[in-house]
Amino acid sequence: MLIKRKSIEQAESSRRPARKPKFAPVTLSEQDGVRYLHFGTEWVQGAMRIRKPDWPELEYAQQMMAWMLFIDDPHAIVQLGLGAAALTKFSYRQFPQAQVTAVELNPSVIAICHSMFKLPPEDDRLRVREMDAMDFVLDEANHDTIDALQCDLYDATARGPVLDTPEFYRACDACLTDRGVMTVNLFGDHPSFAKNIKAMRFAFAHVICLPEVHDGNVVALCFKKKPDLDKDRLAARAAQIVAATKLPAKSWVKGMLAPAAN
């Protein structure tokens, strides 16, 4: 099976008249001990290695955790677009001091993550909100509250992020704390890539793109304030992450410091 770019949530613009959204069917496949989430197509929406349910199986999902190079003690982590819950589960297990929130519009995705992808039940640290990601970031109650914001908002046709305007990214920036970082899953060889990068650079103080993985996934890191990119500091922090989690953080640093990244 080909691993293709991840496409998650069918969201509506806040400017559209209120109506009940239509969702593609949620389907599953399994191969070589990995369970995949689909929306009725070959596109992979998320993956879980059955014997390691809390591990982010796909390389781009691992890169979505690259904010860890800059924040080692997050208090609030938010995932926009639940997918197969890989980022939500990993964040919940890895950071026991953090409040972890997932925002997902499709109730069937939430249900299948609980039943087939071992998403834990909600508790005092874990919340799953069934709502539009745009509504979430526009809510002033969420402004200045989030340390790590992970955004993976694709529809079933994988034609680019469903939320990609300067308004959306400015609202995301408003949600971040002063040290906050947002990671975004993009598709590098799609026309939506340039549009998203332009909107991000309008909204955030600094934007870095990691090297492309899979069939075109590119993870962008967006910073509330210009980050410390000291090579030695990043290398030391990457070594800590590798030792604690086995995530390939050293490759993140290499990609981050490449001239094409900034």
C-alpha cells in the first residue's frame, strides 16, 4: 500500500451559512502490523502500529513533534484535526504535566479513534472537542493559552489544508503563549503550499520548513517569537529528545538548519 499525504478533517469556513457538514466514510486497512485510517479513498489519514499504539508511526507525524526542540515542559498542547490520534496519544503519554486537547469536526473520527486506535477516555488532562477548528482558534478563551499547537487539517480529497487563510493563521498565533510553537502538515508539491507559507509568514514571527517526507508531506514550524537556532543548543536538546523518546530529533535539527528551511 502506498503511504500518501495525510488528509483529515472536512471543515467549513466560518463565513459559510451554518449547515450540517457532509463527511466521507471512515474506513480502515491493515498491513504488516500497522492499522491505517482512510476516508473511503487510498489516502492515508493516520496510522498506528498495533503493538505500539502510542508511537507516531508516520515520519511526518514524528516531525510534527519538532516543537519539542524549543519547549520541554509544555502546559497546554492542542491538536487541530484528530486523524488516528497519533499526536494526541503521544503527547498525552509523554507530557503528564500537560493539558492535551484534540479538536475534530467529524464525530465518526472521534468514535473510531476510541474504538480502533486506542485513544484513552477523557479525563482531567485529556479533552476531545467536536467542533470546527476555526471556531476553536477564534474563541478568545483559547488565546494566549497554548504552548504547542499541532495542525493537520485536510479533507478526504487531499487538495490542501481546508483552513489556510491569513485570518486562520493569525487566530492560531493569537492562541499561542509567548514561547508557543505551531506545527503544520503541508503538501510540498501542491499549489496550496505557497499559499499557506505566505499566510503563515504574514501571521507569525518566524517560519521554518522541515525536509519533505513520504509522498510530499512538509511540516512547517511557526513561532510566536523568533526562535533560538543556536546549533549547539539544538544539538544538545535533540540528544535529550532521542534519549527520552527515540524520536529522530537529530534529523529535525539538520533539516531546520539547512538554508532552504528558513
